[in-house]
Amino acid sequence: LGGGILGTLLVGALARPIYVQALTATECAGFVYTGHHSGIQLGLQILGLSVSIVWSALWAYPLFKILSRLNALRVDQVTELAGIDNIEHGGPAYPEFINYGASVTGGRER
């Protein structure tokens, strides 16, 4: 997510005029390059990014609301306590991180 947003904004900042002209036949460039239309490319990148975020949110929100109403976002309590990897795949995902001798209280008696 963050890398895509950063990359999109950096295109608006660092787009070389010769490449933009070759691809779009316009005089846009990143704002780092001075010139007549230096901020237009960044504005277009921000517009495209905004439209993409809004479009994704408009589809994601109702989808997750429907899944929430159908109780399809969470597993049942037994599966959660046993560990979903144990139930789905027959074993723990990272067995090297399991400390079989540790107690739930962290080794302290209560």
C-alpha cells in the first residue's frame, strides 16, 4: 500500500520531460524539473491516486459489511483457540517458535 502510493507520487515529482513527451505527447513533467507545466504531472498523479483509493473503498466497504453480516470474517472460537494453521493444515505454521515447556502465565506460579 505505502510503496504504491509513494511510487505514484514520486512519478509526479521525478518524471523526466523527455519520457513524458514520448509517451503522452504532452509537455508535462515532474515538479523537480522546472518548466512551463512542471506541476501538472504531480496533480494528475494525485488525482489518479485519489480516484483509485475512493474506488477501492466504495467496493471494499459494502463487501466487508456483507461478509460481516454472514459471519464470514472470523473463524469460530474453537478454531481460533486451537490455531487456524493446526485446523486447516494439520500443524503449526512456525514450529521453530513454539516453546513447548512454557506455561501460559510466563513461567511464574500464581
